[in-house]
Amino acid sequence: MDILIVENGSGLGQLWADHVGRLGCEVALVHCQKDAEALLRQQDFDVLVINLDLHPRSGDASAIADYASYRRPNAKVVCVTSDSFFSDGSIFRYMPNACAMVPPNTQPSDLAALVEYHAR
């Protein structure tokens, strides 16, 4: 199972990558839209974990999901956000490849289990 994590430069992305990697997944961790799109051009991913709260200078998280739906239509997206904007479930209308939405304080082991489930 190949997983792409797009998270700001904090240690949170590495923490997620470590937990997902322990489940036997191959994990790529990037910190911006440009790097995510470059990897999506090169290889398939089963699941993308995208922090919707990317720093503005890091790019647009929804554009990454949109690009993935075009370039890798079978890849599912787990959205991570602290924003309540999508709390009504509208994220699933805007991002057809979204399969889950979780807050950033989700336990890394729970996020890893969610990723593993959707990667099958």
C-alpha cells in the first residue's frame, strides 16, 4: 500500500508517517502542493492524507485533492482539518475522492488504522 502524506513542515506529518509505516505501508511525506503534484505524476498512491490547513505559501490542499482525482482517480483522500467549515459533510461533495475527515489531534494510531482500512 502506497500512502502520500501532505502536511506542513511540523513534526506531525512525520509522526503520522511513522505510524502508517508501522502497518507495512510505503509512505511518502511532502510539505507543499508542488511536491505532492510531482509525486502524483510519478507514482500511484492508494491513499492521500492531506492537511487542509496548509500554510498559504505551501499551496492549496483542495487543489492537491483535485489533481489527485484527475491524475490518480482510484486514490482516496483522508482530509485533516481543525476548521469546522466542512463539519456538515460538504467536503464529500466538493472532493469526490474524499473518504474521511478527521481533526489534527486524532491519535496517530487511529489515523493509521483509517488509512490502512481505506488503502485495501
